[in-house]
Amino acid sequence: MTEVRLHEEAEEEFLEAISYYVQRWRAVANRFVDEVRAGLESVSEFPDMGPRISGQIRRKVLKSYPYSLIYVIVEDEILVLAVMRDNRRPGYWKRRI
């Protein structure tokens, strides 16, 4: 398995999303966290699984939430550039590379 690291801003997005769901229903927030973790594990185990969306940048769509993990393989690790809400402006994370 390849080590996965979240970009500082991706981590902030993740925490903001958790906060949003906690305000509505804690169980939904817990499932969101579980799904993101499962997505990160999946990407770690199979880094090439996500389709390329721009150059070497890949996307892992979450199943039950309108979010995607935007990531790139950098040397011996996977850098998650964004925990992106799917309706957000495309490509906003490109400056994080």
C-alpha cells in the first residue's frame, strides 16, 4: 500500500464537510468519515484506479456523498489535493500542485 497524505487545504475541506454533516445529523457525519477513509484506503491500495482528469491528476468519486478525492501520485506517496464537493468550481485545486 502506498502512503496517502492530504494537502493542508484538502484536510480543511474534509473537516469543513464533517462539520456541515455534524450540524445536520451526527450519524450522517460518521458515515461520511467512514466513506472518505475507505476511499483513501482504496486509493492507497490501487493508486491507478481513479480516472485521470488532468495530466497525472486522478479522481476517486465517493459512492454515497457528493464528494470526490482529487489526488496525484508523487514519487512514493499519494497526495490528495482536494476533498471536493462535486458541485464546486472545477479545477479550483490546481494551484495546490
